Amino acid sequence: MNVDWERINSFITEDSEEEKEWLKEMITSLLENYEERLKDLNLIFDSKDNVALKSLLHQMKGVVANFGLEKLRQMTIIAEDLCKEGKTEESISIAKEFEPVWQETKKELKEKLGL
């Protein structure tokens, strides 16, 4: 499981249909947002711009942490720490693994929330 469902469920009252609908909208926004971040990340892979990479990884870490996407959060922390240490190639190597984990995570979110 890639998602901390306790974190996701903490956003809503279980019996509130309005809150459940709001959560679905938030997750839909997350899905779109993270796809864009992955596209931006792929552009940085080519340039190997450490400053841009560090900034984007920091943003991505915040997004995945807020939504309890635990596996991606852990990977992003490692990639960001490597980037901060000036180990751009190693950071990129980890970041290139985000895509398959994202696909698994996205599937889990969609199945569980009926999106």
C-alpha cells in the first residue's frame, strides 16, 4: 500500500457526503498536479540543474506528504537530501523511479475513492 489511508480519511467525517465529494475533488486536483510535476521533473533530468531539481523536489515532497502518499514521500526525501548534498546524478536516479510508484499510487487512489 502506497497511501496512508488514515491521513486521507482524517480530512473528512465518514458520514458526510459533502466532505467525501470535496475529498474526491482534492484527489482529482492532486492527480493532475502531480502529473505536471513529473513532466517538469523530466525536463530537469536533461538539464541536470541542481537548483531547479532541489526546488521541485521540495515542492513535490510537500504535496505527497500532505496527502499521505507515503512511499513517494520517502523516495522524495531521499532524492531531495542527495540533491542538497550536491549529488545531482544520484538524486536524479532516485527521482526517475517516481513514475512507476506514482502509477501504482494513482491506481490505489482511484480504486479506493471510486474515481
